[in-house]
Amino acid sequence: MRLAQQHLPDALCTEQVRMLYAGLPLSLLLTVINASILATMQISILGQAMGLGWLLAIVLVTVVRALLVLGYRRARPDQAQSLIWLQRFRVAALSAGVTWGAAGWFLFTPNDIAHQAFLAIVLVGTAAGATSLSVDRPAAFSFLLPLLLPLIVRLLGDGQPLSLAMGAMGLLLLPMLGMNAHRLHRSIVDNLHLRLAAEPRERALRESEARWQFALNGAGDGMWDWNTQTNEVFFSSRWKAMLGYVDADIGTAVIERDSRVHPEDTPQFYADIERHMNGETASYVNEHRMRCKDGNYRWILDRGQVIERDADGAPLRMIGTHTDISARKAAETALADSTLRLQTIIEAEPECVKQLAADGTLLQMNRAGLDMIEADSADQVVGRKVSGIIAPASRKDFMLLTQRVFAGGQGTLAFEIIGLKGSRRWLETHAVPLRDTQGKITSLLSITRDITERKAASERIQHLAHHDALTGLANRALLHERLAQAILLAQRKNEPLAVIFIDLDRFKHVNDSLGHQAGDRLLLEVAHRLQTCVRTSDTLARLGGDEFILVLLDITGTHDATHVVQKIFAALQQPFLLEGRELTVTPSIGISLFPEDGRNADELIRNADTAMYQAKEAGRNTFHFYTADMNARALDLLALEAALRRALERDELVMFYQPKFELASGRMIGVEALIRWQHPEWGLVPPSRFIPLAEETGLILPIGEWALREACQQAAAWHAQGQTLTVAVNLAARQFRQPALAVRVAAILAATGLDPAALELEITESAMMHNPQQVTATLTELKHIGVRIAIDDFGTGYSSLGYLKHFPVDVLKIDQTFIRDAPTQARDAAIVQVIIDMAHALKLQVVAEGVETAAHLDFVQAMGCDLAQGYFFAKPMPASELLQQQQAGLRAGCPGASPV
């Protein structure tokens, strides 16, 4: 095949080949996609063998063409090799056309017009893509003809009218595509001719412009033009006159220039020229001294640029200018002397003194300032922008101060820096402008002192004013401030917000049992876990004690609030490790929503608090959304607290007594004193309703002291009547921790005349585990008085057998939760047996609580229990009914009695 381009210049052929290979990758990708679609559609008619076989052929041809592209890119052929790569491209185009044409023959579906039309559309569309090959006519026709001819033949041979029509249209389309390819080819070739012909002229024009531009820039300065191939240099007359020479004194050899450069400046002179000639800099610039005809040296600013390079990038020609800068250098020397004197003064200043340029470049800084920013030497910072060491949050303010000073003002600013070694400091600077002799502001001068400690103290005070001292969370004041802001934002955005009130269940029990230090550690860990449940935009606050409040913004309603609450439950359900024990803490949570549950911060917090108390009443470890009827319940609690306070003053509290029986003899040998509240309007208020409130409000202390005094008085009265019953009185944890408890008990015994041996003080085991050393001391003091000590609800708290061995106690009371199922549950029975055996081994008396049936009685007797009490024997009753019970004996109880 005779090549159509053989008469064209080599450069034109090279550019054509480059364009052909550049456009091929996208074409190959589209080829694979179109072929896959076509094969998929035709397989349903012709079967997999035919469709997949043709698709495999297309893929193989495409892979070969892709490898051809990679080979071309790696080879980067020159003009002599371009013809070979063009021939390879044409062969590949022919292969692709034949493979696509095979689809027109083998994937043709006789008598199926729809699939014939689809096949024709795909092949005609692919043929239309052949116009991208129009850069080379043979390549375009090598692809186009074998692609369409098989399809046209099959269509004409099918015999159906539509097939014949499509075949005839194909015959018309083929020459049209050919003519379009031909016209496009001519247009591309003509454009390439014009571009290639214009390139030498444009290059010559650029070189001419560069030379004359240097000439213009060098007006009044010396000019040189260096031919690096011959090492000849043209020196202008002005260049020579600058050094005191005339034209005849200096030749054209490059040594005429180089030999006159001062020996101290020669290394940098050569280095700067070499860097530019290697393409490392856009232009060459160097300041050096040159020897004049009279032997003196003048300072020269030498500037130049390579304006011509060979095909490999090696410099061929370089031109430049000489400028006499001796006067400037003299001025710089004078300035340096002045600067040195000023530097001596500045270095003596104990505070940071610095000088800045208008763009923030540091011009000067004394030793005190360098130490302040952790710089070992001035070289690390002088000449650089100070913005690099200023903390991002302070940069804007510092920039405004700089602008104010350069506008003629002055100012003081506190700002934060990040030292070169990473430490942060707060500085306070006072800045003023420095002016030259014409009054023009040239720089900024400032004196700066370190205020880090002062700033830290101020921030600490500010932080403490708005944050909880224990957890670091927002306190009540900051909560109200942020909640008010959140309400305004929610109003503007017309969105709801949620206030979540979190109260830890039985936290007081932890404080009473393990102490306040352990309680504080628990609160810290709870705060940490709560923080993992919220976003940075939310506000988490601690109101005090075990109460936390969370403010949620950007929510859609109850669903989002519920989701956060569920995260809180999940976070808190994992055990906490305190004092070597694992504790599980549960929260009671109340939620109020803006705007329906409140329009201001106080209402939202109050209603969330109300909902939280509703959650507590529902059994704790749950959450409730606020509802309007909760207000009534909250008011009831307030009324109950007020009434309880008045109950002490009005003698509304009464004492009931539950008998305790000695199982061996069947005799009632003592009683347990139990508080009841006889309200004039509400009737008998059960302890479960007012005792928790009394513990929460602190009323348990006066109530407990009243109960102890009342029980002792009653027991003393019985003793006076000849009834030697012991009386057991419950001590709350807060009572037990009262200072001088033994003194208080002794005073009551003395006032009532009761024999100390007749008084038994019941203390829960969890209360006894708080500060065991102090507990031991208190118990010892009580034992010295002569009273008996009982551990109440044994088995339900945190007791340690090691401590139990050392505590001076007399009685263990087995909690009713173990007795309830013991007759039928082997596990509970085993626990009861172990407790009884252990107590007897420690010489302790055992009381079984909650004996409510004959089965319970038979069980505890069989286990060897010493004493028992419960509804099987008698319910709690007033003192007036008790003596009748004593006469009734062991079996006179009321098994069917219900609790009061």
C-alpha cells in the first residue's frame, strides 16, 4: 500500500501519529462497552457460543490496540520512527473494522427486524466514530469499509422489505461517511500545516522580543549577550564604562567578565549562573563586586536569562544587564552600623522588642523575644512572617493591630503564640509605627511581655464561674445562658429542642456505703460516659449532686431525643469499678421539649425535672417525656415534703411494733420498732412513700432521733410493767455516720431509763461498709454503752466477710428476699443455710425476716435459725395491741394478714 503521507514533511506525519494515539484510549473503552451490550442482546437469539465468541474476538483486538498505545507512549518515537507507528495503527484499525464487520455477518438475525435494527444502530454508531480516525485517511477507510459492508450484504440478502430498505440506506450512508472523513482529514492536515509553519516564526519573534525587552530594561545599565557554544560575550559600551574601561580595553571572551569578579563573590556567582542554566530558576540574579580599571571594586547587580536552548534543553544563548549598586551598598553598610547600635540597646531590654515590616515579616527581635518564642537563634525567625507562630485564633486581631499601626495609629493587644518547640504562651504587646526622615511609616516597633500565668489565672477564674469544679461540665449559670441562646436559635430556625434531666438512681446509697470520695470518682466517670453520648453542639451540665442536664439542638422531635437517651442508658449500663467493687448505676431521665413543654429555660428545666421524678416513681432506670399532668404529681411531692416537716411538729408520727419470736421456745422475746405516719387528712401514710423523701431531704435525722427516743420510752414502760422485751430500732445510713452517735444514744437511754441491753440498733450492711475503720470505732463505742448491734437485710449489700469477722455485732437478720422462695428454691435454701452456719460460727444470733407461711416457719426452724418475724406471726401493730400478742405465743399469728 502506497502511503498517502509520504510526500508530507516529517513533522506533519509525527503530529498526525500523535493525534491518532492520543484519541485511542477513550475509543477503546467505548468499544468494549458497546460490544458487551450488543453481544448480550444478540445471545438471546443466536446462542452463547456465537455471541461470546465474537465478544472475545473484540476484546482481544481491543487489548492488542491498548498495548499498542502503551508501547507508543513508552517509545516516544522521533520523526524517523513515526511512519512505523502509523503503519501499526492502520493495521490495528483494519483488524478492529474486520472484527466489528464480523458482527454484521455472524450476529445477524434473519427474519427478526427488531434485532436487525438494533445491530444496525450499534454498527452505524460505531462507524460514525470512525471520523475520529480522519487524521489519517487510510486508517479511517480501513476501519469503515470492513465494518459496514458485511451488514449491508446481509440486509440486502434477507429479502424482507425493511431489511432491504436498511441495506439500501447503508449503501447510501457508506459514501457519505467516506466523504465526511475525507473533508475532515483535509481540514486537520491544513491546520497542521499552518501550525507547523508558524512555529519557527513565533520562536524567532519571541527571541527577538526577549532581547529587545532586556535592552529596554537595561537602559542606562550595561548589557551583555553570551553565546554559550563559543563562550563569546558581547559587552555593551555602557557595561565597560561602568568599570572605567573603553571598548578597546575588553575583548569578547567570557574570561573578560569572570576574571574581574571579586574572589569572595566568585563561588556564588558561578552557582547562580549554573542554577539558571540548568533550568532551576526563571532568571539569573546575582550581586557581586567587580574590579575596575583603577583596581577598586564596584558592586554590580547582574541579571540575565537564557533565551535559546537546543532540543535537549542545553542553553545556547543568554543575555543580561549590569546595574551599578555601589551607592545602595554603601547605604546598606551605614544602615547596618546603625542597626548594630540599635540592636545593642534592644538586647539589653528584658522584655521582647521586635520590629515588623508591613507584610508581617520579622525584621528584628532581641534575645528576650527569641526566648519567648523558643528560638535558639535569630536566624530561625528573622526574615519570616510572624503569622507562623501566632495561634490561628489570634491572627486576625494581630493583623488588625498591624494595619492600625501602619495607618499611623498605635495599640495594645493580648494574643496567643505557638513557640517553635510547640509550647503555647499568651503575650501582651504595645505597638507603635517607626518613620523615616520624610515621615513615612517604614515598620512597626513593639514591646511585648509574657502574660501566660496572668491569662491562665483569669481563665481559671472564668472557668470556675461557669463550670462544675468536679467534672468540668457546664454549671447551672452556664447552662441557663446556653439554654437561653439555644431557645433563641430554635425560635429562629422554627425547630424543637430537648432538655434531658438525668438523675442517678440510689447515688446516695453509694455515698453512704463507699464514701464521698468514691462518689466523686463515680460522678467523674459518669460525666465522661455522658460526654461520649453527645455532640459538640449539645450542652452537658451538672446541676450538683448526681443531677445532670443535657440540651439537644438540631433535632426533629421525640425520636432524636429518645435515640440520645438510649445511648445514655447503654453507656451507663456497663459496670463501674470503685474501691475494688463493680457497681452498676442506672439513671432516671426526664425530657421536656421546646416549645410545647416550656417557652423559657426555667420552665423547660422544671418540667424535665418533673418528668425525671415520674421516671423514678415508675421504678427507676427508665425515662419519661413531660406531660401536663405531671405538674400535679410534682406539687403532690412538694406538699408531701411540707406535710412531713409539719408532722414532726404536730406529733403525727406514730410507732408500730412487729414481734420477734424465739423459735426454740415459741416466746415473743422482742420487737422491731417501725415508723408510721398518721396524717389527719390522708390517713395512715405507708413508709415506702415518705421514708425515701425523708432520706433525700435530710429529714431522716430528726425523724430517726424521734423514733429512737419513742421506742426507748415504750420499751422502758414495758419493763416497768414487768415485760422484759428487747426493742430493735433501724438506724439510717446518715444517722449512723453522725458524729458522737454513741453519746446521743447514751443520752436517750439515760433520759428514758431503758436498760442498754434491751436496745438493739439495726444497721444495713451497705452502710457499714463505708469507711470500715470509722465504722468499727463507732460500733465499739456503742458496744461500750451496752446496746446490741444487728446487721439488717444481710446478703443484699456490699458486705465483706473479712470485715464482718472484726465488727463487734451480735445479730444477723436474713433479708426476706432469701426467705420468700427458700422452701421451694434450692439455691435460696443453700444461701440461707450458709448464712446461718456462718453466723453461728461467729457466735452471732440469726433472725429470719419475712416469715409469712407455715412452710417458711418449718424451713427456718429446720435450718437452725434462732429468731423469726413476719406476717405469719403478726403484722406491725400499735404498742397497745402488742401485749395481747405476747400472750398468744408462737402459733397465734395471723398468716393471712396483709401488709400495712
